[in-house]
Amino acid sequence: MIPKLGIMEGFYGPLWQWADRRALMTLLQPHGYGFYWYAPKADRFLRRAWQAPHPPEVAAGIADFARWCDDRDIEFGIGLSPWEIFNHFDDTARRALADKLAFFESVGVSRLAILFDDMKSDTPDLARRQGEIIDWVRQRTGFRQLAVCPSYYSDDPVLDRVFGERPPGYLEELGRALDPEVDVFWTGEEVCSREISPGHLCRVAGQLRRRPLLWDNYPVNDGDRMSRHLHLRGFTGRPAANAGLVSGHAINPALQPTLTAIPALTLARSYRQGEDYCYGEAFREAAQEVVGQDMADQLLTDLLVLQDAGLHRISDDKASTLKATYSAINHPAAREIVRWLAGDYQVTDEMVQTQ
């Protein structure tokens, strides 16, 4: 059994081009990837400047991609992060939210996620207030799917340290406040979970009164530390037994769209093969499909440097050798590695704090 698989483009850092998204889904759809959520943190009109209208050229890009997905039976959704709206859900905020939702519907968006992640709250009854906002949206729109990302979307205590201590019973109260048809994103026991187990998913489903919609933070590599590494290895710690315990499994992609396809293909394989899955073999076969045999062999040779050592631990001589090697390969994945070596994908703390 394979759950619904898809992409949740929810990383910090430089924006992709629309052609990148088309190319990635063209690679992944034959392997079971059937949905795409557009929610990059760098699209300021979805986050800190959400009340401002999208510029015409960006609106046209969203509309074109929505049509492209619809023509290929790919479910396309938008993730809106109305900045700290739960602190002041007044008439002004309601009017702005209504305008933004009308815009989404006008450009062909049929699925909506309201994302409350990575924002600070000064609202004591946070879960109830967020439930009211989602219900307000549900009653006024006709989206085929409505989802929400909670403020506390993981058990990880880092969320409490950065955004304030979570209210007692937050997940249970949110589950009670939401209509049963509303999906809830969840990243696991950690923000970037090393393992997501059936036992954990069953516990969270009981708290939320529904199967969670996984927002899997692999192979994403945003942030100052992670952006220095390329996440290429096959998925581990996601047993096939999870398939019936989630409403869907969305992966947050790496900053490199073509390279993202390699681990993404291994996730689909892990669900298909179950206990027969071998992540090393899955990586080799996925790399061969995405970049061809020769470059796949080169990636395997360089895997320890690219994924484990990272930019800050690569010597100048080694970096020059890698640049020469991948510059000689005419493939978009090779060009992504060259750009990564040049620091083009470095995500700074300032970017995370301001996007």
C-alpha cells in the first residue's frame, strides 16, 4: 500500500522557477506523487506581506501552474501563512483574508492550507482561535481540500524554546475545534524527524481525531547549517506500515529541485517494497534514473563529502576538483552542485528570520 505522495514546497531560501516545479513533478508523478503544495517561505505575499496582492506576473505563474497540474491530474494547493493572524483576527484581518482567498479561487487554486507554523503567539486560547479561523474559511469558500499546519506541528521542544511554551492540551483542543474533513500537517517527533513510527502516528491521530497529513522535513536543507549539505541519500525510518496511518505523505524538498528527485523516488520505493527495501540500493537506482549511470556513479563516490562533510569542511582543493568534475557534466543536477559549491544556496539566519 502506498499513501498519497506529494511535495510540500515549504522551505526557507531562494525561490524556484516554475519550470523547476514542472520538471520535478514530471519526474515524480509516474512513481505515485500526485499532489503539490506551493508554500515557499520566500513568497512574501503568502507570509509576512500576505495582505498585499500578488504582483501580476506571480499571479500568472500560479494560474499557469494550477492549469498545468489540473491537466495532468496533479492536485495543486496553496499554503497561506497569514502572519500571526490568530493574535488579531479582527474585521481588518477578515477582509484581507477574504480578499486573498478570492484571489486564490480566481486563479484556479482548488486546495488551501492555512499554515500557522513558525510564528509567535500571545493568544492564551490558541487552539480554539485557530479552529475559529479555519472554520471561518471553510464556511466561506469552496476549496476541495482544506488543511492546517498547527503552531506546534511536532513534539520537538525546539518549538517551545523559539516560539513560546505550547498551551496544555493544544493538539487535543485543536482536533476538537476542527471539522473532521480538515487535514492537519504534522512533521513527527522532531521538526526534522529521523524516524516516523506507526506508534507515534497512532498517538497523534488520537490527539487530532484524524490521521495526520505528514509534512516530512527530508530532504529539505534550508537553514544556515543544513544548507551547507546536500541531502541525497534514500529515505530511512519511514516504515511501509505508516501508509494506512496517514492521510498523505508530503516531502519538503531540498533547495535543489533536480537533486530532490533522487531521495523522493526512494520514498515511493520504500512503500512499495516494505521490508524488502534497502536504502542504499534505492539511492543507486533512483540516481541512475534521474541523472544517468555515469553521474550516479560519481554521486556515489562523492556522497560522503556532499551530504556528510558539507561546504564548511571541504578543502579548497577538493572544492575545485568537485567543481571541475560537475562542470563537465551537462545535466541540471550537476549545475545545481556547482551552484551549491559556489554558495548560491546558502540560507542565512537573517533569511529565516525575515522570510
